[in-house]
Amino acid sequence: MKVASFLFAVLFAASLTFAQSDMASRNTKGDPVPADTIPPQNFPFPTAFNFNYAGVPGVSGGTVGAMFLNGKYYLNRWNSTMMYRYNPDGPGGGPGTLADSGTYQGSVRDLTTDGTYLYGGNAATAVYKIDPATLATLSTITLTGGSTRAIAYDPNRNGIWNTGFGGNLFLHSMTGTLITSIPSTLTGKYGMGWDSIAGQPAYLWVWNQGTGSTTNTLHKYNIQTGLEEANYTFTLTGASTGIAGGAEVCVVNNKVLLLLNYQNFALVGYYMRDLNIIPVEFSSFSAAATGNNVVLNWTTATEKNNSGFEILRKSESGDYKVIGFVNGNGTSTSPNNYSYIDNTVQTGKYSYRLRQIDYDGSSAFSSVVEVDINAPSQFNLSQNYPNPFNPATTINFSLAVDSKVSVKVFNSLGEEVSILTEGNFQAGTHNLNFNASNLTSGVYVYTIEASGIDGTNFKSTKKMILNK
């Protein structure tokens, strides 16, 4: 009987296809989250699953894969030709039972997909096009710039982003022609994923091995502007324990997940959003100079839990700063129009963007718009606004050249009641706030005297009404 059992076991093992003899490897008990895969407090995405494969024979050595395609998780080893496919029946929809395993080209550090094929970067100049069913290499794309340690398919541009440990982020066509690049000073890049929401900018998530192999860092790049908009530091429990491997943004059971591989240790999925739920879908965003002001207009097609929009402005030599806030419409399936007037600008070139904020505190950025404010061609004192007023109003004036300026307020008897400013101003448009809470109702006048650096002298007076 023992001999018969042994022969049956041998025959059964021989009949297995695609290395199904590895099926005993599984993780279904919901192990606690390993300490080195707990994200930092400012990380916006909760953990959907944490598949710790460190103790799984075979899988544990050199595994860097972070991919979900055709209902399976793909975990490849970079230091061998082995690739493992797991079913999404583990805790949180993560890898659970091993579906099968097989051999592939090998040497791939990061995987990406166009929805039909797998693509793998060999950390040199090659991208392998891989059949996801057989794991056979169908063709090789040779790139003209950068390394392929980290790669990400971009459906908007039908190309592949690639980068090495160091160097910039490059975008190549599917034939290997260099299209564009984004500057990067990171020195441990290993995985990359592409992400976009309809009506919003597309982003690259770059998974980076940090300093001294004790941290991983995750970086969010805006593809349109080339700017890094956010970064997060993940502290590891020990040197090289779970250093950054592959990365990808995938759809699993109608949920958009950011998959990050902690090399040789764990694959973690972070929940980004439901596939069919778009917090805010921008349909337009524009900026226009109107006189001394910049008028921002934007429209949303749909909104979900939208608290509102921070208005951010950046000058040519400065950083983005919040200059205002506009309330959102909560949840809406119909278009909504918004407007904001920036009346605090001077001559120069400005960039604007919106930071949309949900009720839960999560946020997303709009695209960037730019506008030029030209220097006024002549001196001018504008009528205050509002007028009549109570108790505050704004006074605008324009200078054709840099000037020494004095602006004063007088009552109807000609008595000076306030000096709004005395000093040097650059050419351009300026705003002064006047608060008359300590004055009585009546007619007042305000005057400006400006002495330009070119010898020009300008004087002007206007009336205003305080109506309490």
C-alpha cells in the first residue's frame, strides 16, 4: 500500500503543468502587517493588503515583481528565471493561493503592462515584451536613453517611462525612440507606476531605495509640469530588510491599488480609490489677466465629497503659496462652474493650480495654468471698491515706473485722517486696504503723490463715501 501511494504521488506530480507542484505555498491566515511596511503618517492611501512572502520557499529570494493582470498577481525574481502567479484570494484581496509558476526571460527588475502584454526592464537598455500566459518573450524594445531598472506604461502617450537607479525619467515610444524626459536627482529608483484620473493630471509614482538601505521613499511626479509634488519616507526595521523593488498602479476587483514590492520580503497593496468613483473630474481650468487682476475660471463635470479648492499661485522666482479658498459642492453629478479673482498681483509671470480637498482630507491637484501681467503704461489712481463702503474698502493705483509714493485720506474739511502708505514701490499695480471703523459716516477724499525714478510726478484725488 505504501509503494502504491508513492507511485501515485510520483505520477500525479509528473502530470502537473506549469510547475503546479509549487501550489503548497500560500498565505491565507492574515499575518500581522510587518513593521517595515507600515506607511508614514502623512501617506494618503490606506493599506489594502500586506502579503509577506519572506518565508515562502523559492519566492523569497530576489523577488521584485509588483503586478496584477488577468486576475493574477505576478511576482518575478530578478536573479533567476522564475515567476510566480498568485490568486487574489488572500486577506484584503491580496495574493493568497499560488496559481502556478514558470520560467521567463529573467533579469527583470520592474514590470508594467499595456493591459494585454507584460513588459519587463532588464536594468540596461532593453524592455522585454512578455506573453502573460506563457511568460515567453515575444520581442525586445531597445531604448535610446536611460536604463530600464524602473518602467511604467503610459497609455496617454503610448510609450514607456524608464529610469535607472540614478538619472532622469525618460519616456520612449513603443519602438524605443526617446520622446521626452523629467529631471530627477533620486539615486535608488527601482519601481515605477503610472496613474491618472479623467480630467486631472497624470502622475508617475517612483519607488526608491533610500539612504543607507534603511528607508524607502515614494515620489509623486506630475508628468505635465515635470515637478515632484509629494514624497513619503518608509522606515525599514533593519538594513536592506524590504528595500524597494518593483511598483505598479493596478486595478484589482474594481479598486485602484498602488502595488509596492518590498524586495525579498513583501508585496503591499495601497488603496487609492474605487475604479468608477472620481472625487472631482475637472473639465476646464483657465486664467486670464483682466486689467489689474487675474481671473481664474474652472468647471467640474462631477464631484464626490468635495470640500473645496485651495488656490495656489507661484511667481517665476518663488514657490507655490495658498492665496485663497473656494467652497465645493459636495457630491454632484452635474457640471459646476467656479471663479476666483486674484487682485494681489504685480507685473510678472504667474502660475496657478488648484488643490481639491475632500471632506476626509485627501486631495488632488489640477493642471497648471500661466498668465503674464504686463506693466501699466501710465500712472493711475482707481476708484475705491466697494463704494459706498462700511467699514473697509480697497484702493488700487498703478505706476508706470518705480516710484516714491504717498497715499493719504482727508475728511470733507480737508483734515488729514489717515496715511495709507509712504514708501518706494515698483512699477505695476498695487492695492491698499483702508479700514474706517474709527471714522464717522460722510464723504472723504484720498490722494496719491508719486515721484518716478524717471523724473515723472503724478498726483490724483478721488472721493469716497463711508456709509455706516
